[in-house]
Amino acid sequence: MSELLDILANPAYWIAVLRIATPLLLGTLGVLLCERAGVLNLGIEGIMVAGAFTGWLAVYAGWPLWAGVGVAALAGALFGLLHALLTVGLALSQHVSGLGITLLATALAYYGYRVSFPKVSEPPTVLPFAAMDWLPIPVLQAQTPLTLLALLLVPLLAWLLARTPAGLALRMVGENPQAAESQGIPVAATRTAAIVAGSALMGVAGSFLTLSAFNAFFFNMVNGRGWICVALVVFASWRPGKALLGALLFAIFDALQLRLQQSGQAVLPYQLYLMLPYALSILALVLVARKAAYPQALMKPYRKGER
């Protein structure tokens, strides 16, 4: 117990929690945007890989760091547009399209890396974002601007969804597209815009890994974070504020298991510590999901004029 209290009292632990939570928060907000409009986007895992690679490659080629983030967002938006064409324009299965996007984006990123660096033995590195040591809050001082961006997006997205006509239209399309159409809201265009914007955020989430958390791109670096984001949206009941809470909760468990392994006093197999954040997250998801009010038109294709 004393060891656990020492970990929780260490500021470095909470710095790690916020760092781990940042890509989860960005990805969860991206999934939330898509699903609020009624479209499931299982392409997030591949889109994060593509964002991580393209953003890093742009910076490696000499572009500024923020330009690299923009390239990652553009890569995510393009894959989102492809997903929208398949699911909104052609009304194909959202599950199949999303998984196909994940496979395609991941394969293209890995192929691009092999073609760009055919003979390297170690991943090339870039100079990542610097810490924001000018901030007055100690936990934030060790973070990079992308973490601050993720935190600011939470109230911004909450305000957008709850207080603006565009947010109301997006929510209406996700709840009742027939009623939205009767009010003159373009359902297909609204869903497409939500998917593209959400996928751009997923690309930025991937770029955090290569431009903030690390300084290089390597295979399997996303490591299932996209699937965690899909689950966190359900945990959050499709609300940005609760999405932040869910991302922090998973990060708390993940950072804790890392420090328990590093302490050298662990008596359980390390596999159990690796399982800890996922097991506790599943438990929290089960407890919350029963009461979650999901968008009523989620995963339901819509064709104009149909009733």
C-alpha cells in the first residue's frame, strides 16, 4: 500500500497520465464526432497509423512541426472522406468499410516507410515538440502543445454540439435523419463533414505519438489505441467532457501498471500488470454502457426520400 501511495504522490506519475491520455482523448473526440452523426468509424486504428507516419515524414523532410500535424490531419481527412463515400454515399456496411480503412491505411503507411527508408537499421528521428515550461501549472509544464490542444478541444466541441446550429444539425442527423431532412438539413453532407472532421482528429492523435511522445515512427506504435477510443466513446455516453474523464481513467491504470512493473517489487507476472488497464476499463465500460443513450441512427444507412 505504501508503494502505491508513493506512486500516486509522485508528480511524474500524473505527468505520464496526461501524456498517455492525450492521443486517446484526440482519437475519442474524433470517433465521437463521427458517431454523433450516425456513422461508426472503425478505421481509427489505421488512420492513427497513417497520421503518425505522414506527420513524422513531413517533419523529417524539413517541414515545421505544426505543418506535420496539418499533414497528419489531412491524411486522416482523406481516409475519412473515403469512409464517407462508402458508408454515406453508397450506404455500405460501416463495420466492413471501417475495418477496410484500417487495413488500407496501415498497409500504406508501412509500405511508405519501407520505400522511404529501405536500408535503415534504426528508425530516423526528428526534433519533437518542446515542453511548455512557461505554463504556471506543474503537470502541464512537462506536456507539449498537442496536449493543450486536446484539452481545449473538449469544451470547444461540447459548445459546438450543444450551442450552435451546426452542432444541433449534426446531432439531429445522428438521431433522426428523416426529421433532419424534413427541416432542410442535408443529411449526406452533414454526415460526410462530421466523418472528415473526426478522421482529421484521429490523424492528429497519431501525429502526437511521433511528434510529441516519441521522435520516430516505428511499426505497431499505435498498439490498439484506436480500439480503446471506440470503447471510450461508449463509456463517455457520446459527451466530450466524459470522454476526457474516460481517457484519463484508462491512462491512470496504464501508467500505474508501468510503474508497478518498474518498481522491482512486483510479485505477480508482468502479463497481469499489462492486462490491468484493459480489464478495469472493460469493467467500467460494462457498468456505464447499460445506461448510455446512444445516437438512435447510429450504424443505420440513410437514403434521401426513404421513410
